Amino acid sequence: IPLHLPWIDAINKLKKQRGAVIMAHSYQSPEIFHGVADITGDSLALAQAAAACDADLIVLCGVHFMAESAKILAPGKTVLIPDVEAGCSLAASITAADVRALRARHPGVPVVSYVNTTAEVKAESDACCTSANAVEVVEAMGTAQVIFLPDRFLGNYVASKTAVELILWSGSCEVHEQFTGQQARHAREQFNARLLAHPECPPDVWAEADFVGSTTAMGKWLERERPARVALITECSMADNLRARFPDTEFIKPCNLCPHMQRITLPKIHACLRDLRPAVEVPEAVATRACMALQRMLAVGR
Ligand code: 13P
Ligand code: SF4
């Protein structure tokens, strides 16, 4: 962090002048997460914070779908994203036309879409969910079948936790799909580490894990268990950001970084606060329908 101090100081000054709130996802690098963010968390926490926030200007340090969700939930506010190219392989895996085709193939079956989707896909969905509340949202539909998209691994995980039959899509996270069960076993056997895995990992990874959950749920598990050594089978900025909170725990890092999250940097945050751009805009007709799906998720909660 010392290397970054001039940027951190400049951003924090400009942030005050602008009356802005900076929100950062747990996969942001430590200098952003610890240095300039006012609000940090998983994608559900950021969506809840955007809905509740009273600042008129939000800088969303995360990927594009997160900034879009903030804008949809807080349409009167300006939402800036430091790099509009920060995408997500899951959001890119499905279009609104794909969702309409799925509905035509399964008439009457509700659609639950992971928040890692575009606003257009959310607008075609009955409800959104995140990895923190996917089982609860699926069950809140009150139907025997649910179309669940786009992550097939998260879908497999949810299916293992509920009696609801899920119709899945073939999307995957380019970061989490790379982890293997063998890697997880290696971390346990070589380092005697407890294993925490994100449900976007393949099933043979979460079969090895002591705990499977969203980024916030992993933090809560660590608070409860306080293990001597842990391997986080997820995007590796998470371990960097949690280390400060758990100084007595050794973090083993099977490291995969999300290239989209890494596009957000301190100089880009500074430039976007200085220039008040790029701002995220969502056409009103899309935003209104997408907002209903997001609100339905927020009503279910965590
Ligand atoms: P969370 O819902 O756990 O924040 O995960 C979002 C994400 O992009 C995971 O790769
Ligand atoms: Fe998307 Fe995976 Fe990156 Fe999360 S880690 S933003 S799911 S590509």
C-alpha cells in the first residue's frame, strides 16, 4: 500500500469534494478495498448498499453488471464505473433472446437469474439471486421447476441443496472453473489447510471443501472457526483482503485473479471522479423490468 499512498490521498480528497461514495467488491485489489472504499462486500451487499445509499454519486469498483445493478436500484443517482470494459464471462454467456427462447421451451416455469447478467437478461427474469441467497430465491418461487441461469456450477450447487428441479444454462466463471478437485486435495494434504470454496467452482472442488459459500459467507465462517490455516478456492484478492481481518490465520493461495476486476485501478478511479465519467446508463424500459427482478431478490434477503 505505501507505493499507492499518493493516489489514495488524492482519491480520498476528491471523493470528499464530490460527496461520492466508493463501493468495492471483495475481489478488488487491497489498495482499493482498504485504501479508498467506503463500502465493501459481495455482490449482494453492494446491491443492498446501492438501494439504501443517500449519496448522489456512487463509484462502483467492480465489474459492469454490479454497476448496472446499482444504477437500476438507485436510478436517480449517478453511478460511475472506472472501466466500462470490466465484464464477466457469466454475463457474456447469455442474451435476453436466449432467455425468451428458454421460456418458450418451458412455458410457465419461472426464471431466476444470477446477478452476474446484463440488465437486458434481468429484465427477462422473474427474480435475481446472488451466490449468497440462490437457494432461498429459488425456493421463494414456490414452483416445482425453476429455470436457473447462467452459471451451471452454481446451478448444480443449488440443485444439491433443494428439492426444486432446476433447468440450467451452460455458463461458467472463467476464474472459478479453472480450480480442480486435485488442487483442493493438494492444499489440504500438503498444507493441512481447511478449504473454503465458492459455488462457481466445479462440483469436484466443492465436494472437497469444508465450507461452500459466497464471499461474505466465507468471512463469516472464518470469524466462527478461526482456523490456523485456510485455502480460499476463489478469486485470490479475497485472501489479500481478508488477511488484515484475521492476522492469526495463514492463508494458502491457489491463485486465480479475475482479469475483469483487475481492470479497475487507482488512476482510473481518480480519473472517473475528476471527469465524472464513464457513467452507467440503463434504458428506462429495461431498467423498470430489471428492477422488479432485483427487488424480488432483495425482499428475500440473505
Ligand atoms: P459474490 O456474489 O460472492 O460476490 O460473487 C460475485 C462474483 O463475481 C463471483 O465471481
Ligand atoms: Fe465474472 Fe468470474 Fe470475474 Fe466474478 S470472478 S466477475 S463471475 S469472471
